[in-house]
Amino acid sequence: MFIFKLLLKNAFRHKLRTLLTMVGLVVAISAFGLLRTIVDAWYAGVEGTSSTRLITRSAISVGQPLPRYYAERIRKIEGVSGVTWANWFGGIYLDRRNFFARFAVDGPSYFAIYPEYQVSDAERIAFMADRQGAIIGRDLAQRFGWQVGDTIPLSGTIYPGNWSFTIRGIYASPDPNTDESIMLMHWSLLSENLRKRLGSTAAEQVALYVVGISDPSRASAISQDIDALFRNSTAETKTETEKSFQLGMVAMSQTVLMAIRAVSFVVVLIIMAVMANTMTMTARERLAEYATLKALGFSPAFVVKLLFGESLMIAVIGGAMGMALTFPLTAAFMQQTGTLFKVFEVSQTTLLYQALAALVVGLLAAAWPAWKMSRIDIVQGLRHVA
Amino acid sequence: MSTASDDTLIRIDHLTKTYSRGGQPIPVLMDINLEVRRAEFVSLMGPSGSGKSTLLNLIAGIDQPTSGTIQIAGVDIATLDETALADWRAANVGFIFQFYNLMPVLTAYENVELPLLLTNLTRKQRKAHVEATLEMVRLADRMDHYPNELSGGQQQRVAIARALVTDPTLIVADEPTGDLDRATGEEVLALMDELHHDLGKTIVMVTHDPKAASRASRMIHLEKGVLVDDPADAH
């Protein structure tokens, strides 16, 4: 109890210095948490993948289209329970900043393979009946305040022209990892447009196939069967699990993610240096006090405890405040980025890492001054006063 | 060599202390032989650099001799390791410093309680000891005050209470009045007189001040690391 009181009084002896150090810790720990949450959010799509879905795309690159007729051939492969396809639609809604994912899909087969996209029967029927209809995710609807019946004008980018879609349904999912910020429209409408402008070859192309399988343990074998089917053709395929495909997409941003990770650790290193400086100054100022304590009979270990205790106390308070601040910070960040990330939540792992970072900062910052002070010569230390 | 008697508390034989500065050995104390009896009040005097503070530090066990022995109540403290020496100091030595060396974040009460944390006393027992000691130095009414709320003389009285609270065998004082004005210094010396006469404490005090030194029952002079003019030698 006495030592705790002493630690507390020592920690706040120089209130401004301690306060500024704590502010630095709060900023560093919350920034660390935010950056880790951003990295986590990048991988959230991977978490939302299904083991019963494969993605088949061009073996050359994901940007190369595949013939539409591949669907029928894939469907015949043993173990395949369904096939659907999609094209990345692109386009701009009013302003480039209003980014959200838009896919032209084959409605009936798409919803069969993505059962987590839950939409009412009435809305689904309305979507099927309207060639310009669209289904949007719940988050997207909330972001723009859209309702069923609203019109979404899109300025084409990949597919030129002014497009207009009517919202016929809003999907939601019980799985928190499901992306609810996607807009789906009819692939047939896109195909028809391409047929008119570019001819039938362009009209019968898809960006990728989503293949449903009934037995996840056969995913590798079925993938090989699909790719073997189109080997030596003009459009060879590459099939992989949905998770692997998503990881591949994330890997395309690997440099950015590495930079974010590096910055998150640099922030912690900086505050560690600041904190170490604070503790070193503290120890130097109290040289005579530590010498007095040792003269009175207190062991070097007691002096070590005082320094580590004080450092940890500052780190724990600053760290806890930083962790608490992470939540409103991520909420504000989420608000600014809209539906860019499917899931943007501070994970328990992130909180654990934040706590560990604060503790490591507290321990390492005190290590050098504690070692120095434990070895201080009493006579020299007492002369420090004189 | 001095001859030990039953009431000898401090016995120093052939003590030398040499510092090394820039590779050059600098002798500070040379072949010191000294005995201090129990309940003696000894003042160590001498010019600056004579080695009196070094001798006090060696007697208090906060410095190690280059050679020779220092026996305090029969214990050769020169042979103790750091941990054993720290335990020995906690149990046997009370320190009074020139600049008081109180913990600024602790109250007078807490400063006096500090050495008792190294004992097995309960909180209640510690409280009784601290209050009685503060009463003795006439600071019972200031026990909740922090050092910066006390005058220099009061701070030194708190330091004396801290030195006294564990009832040590020996009290060492390094220029206890050096930072005080004449009147306040007198009060502190009067208090040390009380410790000596009323409580029978053995005190070794370093001072520059002949008047302060005259309070002691025995004055020892050091010059250039050598004992000169020790009245005990005349006996």
C-alpha cells in the first residue's frame, strides 16, 4: 500500500511532464489500435468467405474476361452444385468519392450460391421482373439513405454511358462478416448493352465464375478438374477457393498493408523513446533520493521496483485511455470512409496487442534508468545534493 | 593499535581509503586507528578534503575501505556484501544529512515511517513508533506536512526522527547544521544533545563548526587523511 502511494505521488510529481507523456501514450496506443483495425478490416472479406465456393477466373489475370459458355461446362463437373458469374461494373455515383462495389450478376444463380444475401421473396421477384432493377446491401442503403423504389444514376466507366437503376430490394445477412455494401444489377442488361455496342463476343463474356461445391474437402480436386477442362484453350482458367481468391486480392494491397503495419509499430517505438526519456530524466533528478533510500537500508531491488512501478503506472493509465479512445476513433474513421470496409471493429486481439504494447513501453522505458539507479554508488548519489 | 574494551562500539584498525582518479591513486585516509565507546558523542573535524566525510561514510557502511577493518558492535562491516550491508545499515545506523534528504512527496509522518518499512512491525506498531518519535522531536503537530511546508530546522528534526525511529545502535550526522542558520542550528544541536544524554545514543558527527563540535563529548581532528589530536590517545 505504502509503495503504491509512493509510486502514485512520484508519478504525478511533475504533473505537466507526466500529463504530456500520457497524452503521447494515449495518441500512440489509440493510433496503433486504429491502424491495426484498418489492417484487420482489409482481411475481413477473407473471414466472410465460404468453404463451399470456388472462384474461377482467367489464368492470365483477374482483369481478363472468360467466355460465358464456360458456365455450362463447369456445371457438369462432378461435385459442382451450382455456377454463377459476375462482372465488375464500375461506374460513378454522382462523385468519385461515393465509392461502393457494383456487380452485374445472374440473379437466380447468384442468390442460390450466396444464401447469406438474404432478401425477401417479394423483393427478389420484383428484382427479377425489372431489367433495370438493383439489389443493394443494408449498409449501402443506410449510407445514402436509399429505399426500395429509389433510382440510382451511374455514370459508366468500364461500360460507358449513363445508367439508371431502380432499387428493388435490400439484402442483409446474419453473418457480421458479410459485405452489406454491394450493389447488384442484372448481368443480362449489361450483356444486352455490350451486344448493341460491341457485338456478341463482348456480350458473352464474364469477369469470373463463382462455383458452388457440396463437399469442401474436394475443393482442390474440383479446382484442378475445372482448370484441366480449359487447359490449352484460348482462355485458360485459374480456380481457387473463395478464401484464397480474397487473400490474393488483399495481397495486391500488401505494400500498403505493410506500410500501415510498419507505421503502427513506429508509433509505438516513438512513444517508447519519449517515455524512456521521461524515466531517464526522472531517475537523474531523484539520484539523491535513491541514494538516500539505499543508505537507509533499502535494497537496489526496491529502487528498481520504484522506477518500473512508476513507468508501468504511467503506461497502464495512458494505455487504458488510448484503448478506450480507439473505439470513438474507429467509429469516426468508419463514418468518414463510409462502406469502404465490410467490417470495421476493434477486435479483442487488437485490444490485447494495445495492452501488450503499453506494458512493453512501460517496462522497456524504465529498464535502463532502473539498471543505472540500482547500481548507483550511495556516496556519489548523496553528493548529488551537496 | 587501539585496545578494545567491553563498551567499545566502533573499532577501526589500520584503515585506508584510496580513490583512483584518471588512473592516479589518491589516498584519502591513511592508517586510521580509532575506537568509539558506546554512548559517546564524537565530532570529526578537519579542513575540507581531510577525509572526515569519507571516514563517516565508512563507519556508516555506505562506502568500502581499501584496506583495514571496521568493527561495529563486533561486526566487521568491511567484509559484508551489498545486501548484508544494507540490512546491517537498516538495523544499526541512523543517518542525519546536511540537506536533510527527505522524500519530498512524503509527509513528515511518512518520511519517519520509511525506515520502519524494513522491519517486521505491523502498521499499528509503526504508527506508535512514528508518533512517539515525532513527539520527541517536537513535531507531532506537523506530521501531515510535506517537507516544503516545513522550515529548514523542522526538516532536519524530521530527519533526526527518521534516524531515531528504528532505535539504531549508531547515529551518523554529516554537517547536520551546515544548511541552517545559527539559531536553528543550535536547536538541532540541542536535540542531538538530548539523544546523547537522555537516550544514550552513540553519535558520530562531522562538522566544520567548532561550536557545534564542542557539543560532542570527544573531538577528533583529521588532517590530510591522518588522525591528529585525538583526546582518546591521551588517555
